[in-house]
Amino acid sequence: MNIILIGLPGTGKSTVALAVAGLGFRYIDTDELIKHRTGKSIARLFEELGEEGFRDLESEVCGELKGIRSAVIATGGGIGLREDNRRVLSELGLVVHLTASYDQILSRIKKGEQRPLLAGNLEEELLRLMRARVNAYAWADYVIDTNYRSSLEVANMIVSLISGSEGFEKD
């Protein structure tokens, strides 16, 4: 079974995926695949191709994931904006939507790399993105709040999901 992590930037998809990989899963990060393929940063690709061009690359990578097994896949925050990508990812395995509060996301993003959709006034752009994507992740099988949880704690919660543990409600 594959585990696919979706959610807004800063909810912990990549760090949680690395923690899940440490528990025996193959690690795949769609943004890293795109950067490796193009030799360019996500910010540079957004600059050169625009958001739609970047989403095209994202869709190509998503389509190439078919057939992957026993992997945890961290996705870019916008990969599920396209129906075809949602279908592919849903067929690949268990889709887990990671969430976090505005304050937590803001704190995490301030520490990390530049994010093209949050350029400019970070606080305003994050709020805009959160509002724009309020229903964008509703197709997930499960939702896990990452507020005040370590990546290992969230990883263990995810592994419990696939082990059939109780305590989580399917959306």
C-alpha cells in the first residue's frame, strides 16, 4: 500500500513523509522529482512557466507514479487541484490530508525555503491561499491535524491507519 500526503504548504508533508519512510516505506516527493528532472527550483519553474506550466509538470510526474508500491509520497500543495491528479493519487493508495493552523503553518514556512505562491506579504498570501483552498483537499481518505505534533508522532498515526487501528474517522 502507498500513503499519499496532501495539504497546504507548511503542514509537514515532506518531513512526515521522511519519518514514515524511516518506518519502512520508500520515500517519494513530487516536488523533488520535478526539481531533479528540470534541474531548477520550484520558485524558478513558477517564474519561467507560470503556475499552469508548473501544474503541467506536476501532472506529468503524478502520471508516472502509477505502479509504485510501498511508498510514502509527499505531494506539492497544489497537485490535487486537477481532477486527473486526484484520481491517480486516490488509485495509488491511502490519501492523508495533513492540516495545521494558520499560526503553525506561518511559523514553519518562515523557517523554510521560498514558496512561489506565498511570495510578497507572507501573512496575507498564506491567508489568501488557505481561503482559496478551503475545500481543495476534501477528497482525502483521512485528515490528520499536525499542530503541535512531531513528524514521528504523525508518522506513527499514519502507520496506525494502515494497520487498521481505531481512532480515526474516514472522511
